[in-house]
Amino acid sequence: MRTQSVRTMSVRSRALPLVLLAVLATPALAQRTEPPTTTPPPDKPMDTTPKMMSFRDMDVNADGKVSKDEAAVDARLTSQFAKADRDGDGQLSETEYAASQGGASQY
């Protein structure tokens, strides 16, 4: 009889950590995996105005000039490229870029 009660105790003592692990792990498994969707507070609307890119951001190949291809990411600059290209070399220098942005080459 003693052997049987020792065996029962042994099984119980080994099963207890497994049961505790299962109970503690359940909340972690039940967590949401997708990010929560939040809306901005009504008093602070989302800023949807396009941000001006700096000359360095626009000069992707870092050659000191902004080509028409590099300017293509900015629709306004693309439409005004010929006017902004004051020396007519097909590229914008940092000075030409700053003038086209209202005097600010860095944002």
C-alpha cells in the first residue's frame, strides 16, 4: 500500500508544474496579434499635408544635384522642375532647390 501512495504522490508532484505552466501560459496565447486600431482624438486631426523633403533626401545618388528622375518623388517639384532649373542644365543645384522650396533646402 505504501508503494502505491508514494507513486501517486510522485505523479502529482510532477503534474503540478505542468498544470501551473498551462494555466499561466493561457493568457499569453490569448493575446491579440494584430496591432490595435486607434483613431486620433477629435481635437487633433491627422496631419495629411505632404512634408517637404530636404535636398539630401532628394539627392539619392549624392552627386550634389537633383535630377528629374530624383525629383519624380515630389509631384509639385516635378511640375515646376524647368522653372526651378535656372541654369537649364537639367539638374537642380542645392541653391536652385532651395529657391524652388521657398528658400529652405533642409526640412
